[in-house]
Amino acid sequence: MAFQPRDLSVLAYANNFTMWHYTTEDASVTTADYFNDAKDMLRVNDLIISNVDTDGTPVSVFYIVTGNDGVDVTVTAYS
């Protein structure tokens, strides 16, 4: 399944930082180019709270946007 913009929503915004929520049936959102369709919204250091694999074994994962060059968006699981 691909990124679905309707499943990405803002939870909080302050001081040039956005906390997002994203829900998906996908088991992982760290694949290359997954969030590229949101490149105009996501900024480096934004936080995405994700509910992934919602149709299998659901888990909540915190991701940080670690790169956005205007074409490719990269996220990394927060640890």
C-alpha cells in the first residue's frame, strides 16, 4: 500500500515544528520515497506518531523526519 495523504494529520504545531499522526495498514513507512507525496508539508525534525500495520499486528511507532530535499523525504524510527 502506498502513502495516503488523507491519513496524515497535524496534532500540534509550534515554533516551526509539527507533530503529526499517521495511520496505515502498511507494516513499515521507512521505505525509500514513502512520504514523498508529503514533501511540501513535512520538515526535518518533525515528529510523526504512526499506527502501522493496522490490519495485521498493529504497533505505534514514533518517526522523525531526518531528510527532505524537496524531492525525497526520509524518516527514521525514534529510538
